[in-house]
Amino acid sequence: MPSPDETLITGIREVFQQNGWACETVPGIPVVETGFEAHHGRLHLHVQAYGAIGAVSVVAVSPTVVGSAAARAKTVELLMRANERINLGGFELRWDEGEILFRIGNVFPEGRIEPEVLSFLVEIAIVEMDRIAPCLALIATARPGELLLLAPEELLARSDLLPESGVKGAGDGAPG
């Protein structure tokens, strides 16, 4: 009989296969990884299973790394303001690495993956990270004087930074 982690990982892999998303299972831990081509670049994505509680966590990782402490402070404000506007999931900054994440999860009763729910979680993570990508890039590449003038609330309000309507969300799923 498979362990609860194995049951969830099998369900995750089946959903990825049904959607045509290539993925790899990380040896020794209940994680599936892949990459997606989004409007603003390639995102790394991992899905972790927590079999003991029947939960799954989907994490999209931005390709943009925020190097300086000043840029990280602006990024924290940007992410906080973005989090105020969303109901599902949330942005995080791994301060020491300058890495930006979007995390969303769900509990699946009895460890049974619902394909539509997991597919939506993956697509939400990709779309949310892609939506904020241009704002992150502006902060990460700003010179010190420019950084002082950047207002995160104004960046979030700029419609010219949003992906075109009709973005499909999940891309080719080729592992990256």
C-alpha cells in the first residue's frame, strides 16, 4: 500500500500528465518540479505533498532575484500591497536569497487529488507571479536614485505592465 505522500505525488503527476505538463519528481522528497513559459519569462514551479494531512502546496518562483537590501525593502512593500489585493495564495520574499515566491495550497480530503482544483492552483500561481513580474524587474534593475522614486502602489496600478488579456497561464511545462 502506498504512503500518503506517494498517493498525493501520484495524483499530482497524473494531473500534470493530463494537462501535458512535463515534470520531474525530486528523489527522496514528495515534490514535483517543472518550469513554465509565462508572458514575462520562464518560471520555476514546484508542488509539494503533505500526505499526513492530505495537503498540497504549489509554489511559483520568480526568475527575478532582488540583490540589494534597498531593493528588497521596496519589494517587501510591493508584495505586501499585492497580498492585500488577493484572496487566495500569497507572495513571499526569501530575504537572504532575494528570491520571490508565490505560494498557494489546498487540502484534499482523504488524499484524493481533484484534477480541476490542482490545475487551477498551478495556473493561479503562474498568473499571479507573471502579473507581478514587470514590477519586480523594475525594482531589481533600478539604480539607487531611481529606486527611491519607485512607488510600489503606483507600480501595481500600472495597466501597461499587465500581460495581454487572454494569457493562457500555464505554458509548455518543459522542466527547466
